[in-house]
Amino acid sequence: QVRWVESGGGLVEAGGPLRLSCVAAASTRNMNYVGWYRRGPGKQPDLVAGVNRNGDVNYADSVKGRFTVSRDNDKNTMTLQMNNLKPEDSGVYYCNSDIGVYVDRWGQGTQVIVSS
């Protein structure tokens, strides 16, 4: 499976922004769907936002209007711009493809901590 390397996490105050990035070790051009996932303590990663190969995006209801996801198949990267962060946005964020999720293979992720 494709390996992803995530970056950009950190500690931020509630209401602040953060921009996450990830790069795939292989071409993302033929990936049907790629997304950002968040894992809370003791939980499985949940979808936060994603982009299909047509450029259609979708978001979890909790982040609509605050987060923006993008995909660059030329650079094999994804970004997640997060604005107006809330403490409940805290967690470890991962990039993954639909196949990667299906086989339950995950990278190291990047941790986001939002202080209240």
C-alpha cells in the first residue's frame, strides 16, 4: 500500500488556524478517493474531509465551513486548511486512500491539539 507522510500538526488555541500537509510515496493520480482522517483516543480514524478523482470534495458535518481540503496529483500531496479550530478537533490526523482505509493501513499521522 501507498505510504503517506503527514506534517503540520501542533498545538493551537481555539479559534486559530492550522494547515496540514501530506505526501504520498507513489502517484495519487489514479487513486479514486483520498482523504484526511482523525483518530481520537482509543478510537478508529474517522473521515474529516476527502476528494475524489473528479475533484469532488466532502466533509464531515462537524468541520463544514471551517476546513478546506485539496489534492495535487502532480505533487502527490494533499492539504487540509483548518480554520476556527475547536478543542473537539484535536486528534491525530492521517491521510489515506480508500484502499488504504479498506486494508486498515495507516501512516504515523500528525497530532493536532486545540487548547480551550
